[in-house]
Amino acid sequence: MAKTESKMPLPKLDDLFTTEEERDNAKLEKVVDINLSDIDDFPNHPFKVIDNEEMEQMKDSIIESGVLVPALVRPKSNGKYEMISGHRRKFASQLANKETMPCIVRNLTDDEAIIIMVDSNMQREKILPSEKAFAYKMKLEALNHQGKRNDLTSCQLGTKLRSDNFLADASEDSARQIQRYIRLTELIPELLEMVDNGKIALSPAVELSFLSKDEQYNVLDSIESNDCTPSHSQAIKMKNLSKNGELTEALIEKTLSEAKPNQEFVFKFNGTRLQSVLPKNLEKEKIEDYVVRALAFYGRHLQKKKEQTQQER
């Protein structure tokens, strides 16, 4: 019987004309300049890019020294790139009239991209509650997709770790706090903006997130008409009424009109009447300080007049 000879695969052209070291170097990540127009934003990016004073400082720095820390992008099937980390640097580069920016190109799965995107942005000094809410939700979903990976979900005893606990290990927030932030994604945009602005605290906001969208809009209307925001206890009360199918517009109005413990008294003035006695060139943000100083001056005048009357007697 004839002996068959095994055929060796033909070498690739790259193998013929390049050394092993050159081929290894070709696989390494490199910093390359990419046109800003070829970099798309991350889909549903949860972190806001705001044109504020800090952004202006970043723009000035880029004009003077360029982008010192390369962005991280991943290639797209259409030949463009998707931003993973560096949205603010890209925006500042556009303000600085730059055409390109240095980037590291890395092949990443969707879940890997989400995790890196969230982790890199969580290092920022100031993060809004809404940003944390949607970022935590996206990362938690990505971790759940990777739930079958032993290195992410298995401990030494062989039991499965909850993804939110794993997420908490890499965060300054506890697993319970992370779940509270994620609840904020159920708020209507107007109420969520009030949380970002500090008008509604986190605890009552979490309770309001359990209301239906229509109920939340009724709460918003009552907040605007009564110029007040719900306390934690009021939010819990409305949540329980909603759960039992008993929350009506009238009950929302009644609940929010209840006096809150330690509530600050808010003075209300007729704007037209007040404006008539104020200096015409007085800026709006200085009105309160002007009125306080005027009242203090008037109080001292009354006290002095009272003392003079007593002396005359």
C-alpha cells in the first residue's frame, strides 16, 4: 500500500517577507490620528457632554498642547469608528477646530465596549444622578450577558455572584444603592431633570419611579402649581396609593399640599408690586440680597426711632 505524504500548508506572503518580530509588532495596539468626522458617538451614551467653563479650559489646552491622552475607539463595519472613551475630548477638539485626534483602536464586543465606556467615565469628579442611573443599567445588562463566564460570576465556593454585587465591587456605591440609581431610569425626563438639579432628593425620586407615567405627569403638574416637591414620606404614600390603584389627581394634590417636617417657609411676593420699588437696573439674582439688606436697614431705623421715642418720654 502506497504511503501518503502529508502536505505542509503554503506560507503566507507576509510570512515570507516579514520577520516574526515585525508580525508581532503589527498586532500591538498603536496610537493613530483619526478624522473626527469618522468617529461616531457611543449609542445611547449616558454621560452628558456640556459646553461649560471646564470644556473651554479643555479646548484651550488642546489648542496649546493637543490631546495628551488618546481616545479609545473600536472599528465599525462601515469603515468608521465608534467612540468608547473620549467624547469630551472629541467635542473639545471640535471647538478647537481640530480635524483629527489621537486614538487607540481596539476590537471589542458590544458588552466589552459598554463596560469600558462606563468604567472610564465613572472616574469623573462630577457625575449626575441620571448619568449614574443609565450607566449602571447599561453595565449591569452587559454583565448579565456575560453571566456564563466563570471569571465574572463564580466564587471559590462555586456559587453564582449577583451581577449587581460584582458591579458594586468596582464602584463606590453599594449593590443596593446601584439598584436605587437604576430605578431612576423609570422616571419621566422632567422629574429626572429635577433630580439632577437637586430639586428632588434621591430617596423620594426612587419611590416616584414606581408610579405610572401618567401618575408621574400628574405629580409634575402638582409640583409646578404648588411650587413644592415631595418629601420621602409623601412619595412613599403616593407609591402605596398607586400600588392599590387609588392614586388620583386629587390625592396627589392633597398629599403634596401637606406640611412637611422641618419645611422651610417660602415667602411669595407679587412680582409687579415688588418690581415697582426695586432699582430698575437690579439683576434678578441680586433681588433677594437687596430685599434682605433693605429690611435690615428698615429694622434698624424702626429700632432707633423707638429708642428716641422712649428717651423723649
